[in-house]
Amino acid sequence: MRIGVLTGGGDCPGLNAVIRAAVRKGEQTYGHSFIGFRDGWKGPLEGLTMPLDVAATRGILPRGGTILGSSRTNPIGVDGGIEQIRSNLSELGVDALIAIGGEDTLGVATRLSAEGLPVVGVPKTIDNDLGATDYTFGFDTAVQIAVDAIDRLHTTAESHHRVLIVEVMGRHAGWIALHSGLAGGANVILIPERPFDIAQVCEYIEHRFASHYSPIVVVAEGALPAEGTMALQDQGVDAFGHVRLGGIGAVLEREIGDRTGKEARATVLGHVQRGGTPTAYDRVLATRFGLHAIDAVHEGESGVMVALRGTDILRVPLADATRELKTVSLERYEEVEVFFG
Ligand code: F6P
């Protein structure tokens, strides 16, 4: 078999580990050959390829990013996009595709497999918001990066008696904020699932200062104030129609400063959370996903995604992967509220 591999959407530590594992087992155990598609769905759409074999994947296990490149190209939004992909794959002699991506990339994979193209999906996102899998690789690394930053911010916040606000990624789901805030001992955690009351946030802050400690606020980029309480700016959208977020930290900085009279400063972690080497946990999960994905392709499966359930890797219908976003439940959020203030 000749198998195409692509990585789509925002990059994520562990992508290279998936590629390496699938290629190693595919070539060594099953005798398959591979072709790399560059820059997400743009690769199959425009016929952008690169050689992919065991030699090309040597040494990439600890490397962040993706050797294949990524993009947010959406072929479904391109006129004749699906037919273009079908004809490119057939010209290149590709029998099956492994698509590694999040909600958007796997949404395209679902559509292609429904159109009869053999695709196996691998879930990826630092946001950990895909419903069909307990965890996605990249999440653990992103949380660790955020916790390292929060640990450092605590000491400088204390020295200057400031409120330090840490803006982390998470447009619809607050998993990174919840886990990093909990592990980093934040005094307030704000997530998209729970619109916040700025007056309550300021109360927590005052309370923290009253106990002679400086507050740390962790806020997910998609967190929103409860209706009518604070104004936010308009933002642009990407190819999948997602609003480009970022900026809630700066808004909070102003608002908290004005309301409490304390000096507030925001740190936006941004793409730092997606860069660099994956943690050991993410390397193991990504490698296992790669191994199970190539097994699925070898067995002739299509329209499935590998998923983590407990400690096992299972195959689930691709359609399930994107059906529901896994968001933070009220119970999970209430669990950590005891540490607020
Ligand atoms: O989907 C993953 C993610 O990291 C989100 O948390 C974030 O909103 C988005 O990607 C930002 O990606 P980019 O700036 O690359 O478009």
C-alpha cells in the first residue's frame, strides 16, 4: 500500500512522534510505503508532497511542530475541492490517508471518507476538546508550559504586589486554563464555559491581597464576561470561520486596575504553548496513536479515528470525533472554586 500522511490545523507538540511511529511500523512491519502531504489539506488539494520514509523520520520524536507543515486550508470551502483531492490521490497512487488534526481537519476527513476516500484520523489539539477521546497529545505539554510560567509569575507578583493575569489558549474549552490554573495555584480561573462576573473576580483579588499574597488570574482566550458587564472588541476570522481570539488578558488588566486600584499586568502565553518539545506523556500517547493508526489502515479501515479511553487505544467512527466538543462541565469548574480568592 502507498499511504499519504498530513497534519492540519494549529500545530501541536507530538505530531512528529505520530508520523514517526506510523511510518516506522508501516514500513518495517507491513512493508508499506508513504508519501508526505505538505501543509494540511493544502497538500492533497494542490498536490504538494514530500518524501516520507523511516530515514526521513529519524530523530524527530522529541521535535515540536511538524515536519510536514500545517495550514488551516479547508478544501470543502474550495469549489471542486473534493474532486481535486480525489484526482491528485489517484495520480499519486495513494491508497489511503492518515489525517492528523483537530476538529476542523477531522471534519474534512469525515466528509472525504463519506465520499469514498479511505481516511483514518488521529486526534490532535492542545485544547483537549475532542469529545471522542479522553486526551489528545499536546495538551499535557501546553499545560506544563503554562504551569512553568505561572510558577515564575507568582514570585514576581509577590515582589511588586501586582495582580498578574495569564492568558492561555482555549477558544471554546477551558481545559488548559483549568488544569494549569489548578496545578499552578491560581487564585481565579476564567473559562469560556462559564461567563464571569468582573465584580466577583475583583472581590477574589481584594481578598487575596488582604491575606498578603498577590493574586494570579488564569484566563482562557475564549473566556467572556457575563452579558452586559464589560465591552469586548470585534475580531477577524480564519478559513474555518473561527474568530481570531486574544485580548481578554489586556481587557482584564484595564478593568481590574480601574476597579481595584491595584496594578494589574497581563502575560499572553500564545503560541509558546504550542511550541517546543513534547512531554514524555505526549510522546507516548502520540506514538501509540501512530502505531494504532497504521494498524487500522493496514486492516483496510476507513472513516475511523484512534482514540484514548482510559489507558486503551480504540477505534471510533470519525463522525463521533467532531460531533461534540468536550467542554469543562460545571462540576469540574466548581471543584476548583474552593481555591479562588
Ligand atoms: O486549536 C488550537 C489552538 O491552539 C487554539 O487554542 C487557538 O485558539 C488557536 O489554535 C490559535 O491558532 P492560530 O493562532 O495558529 O490560528
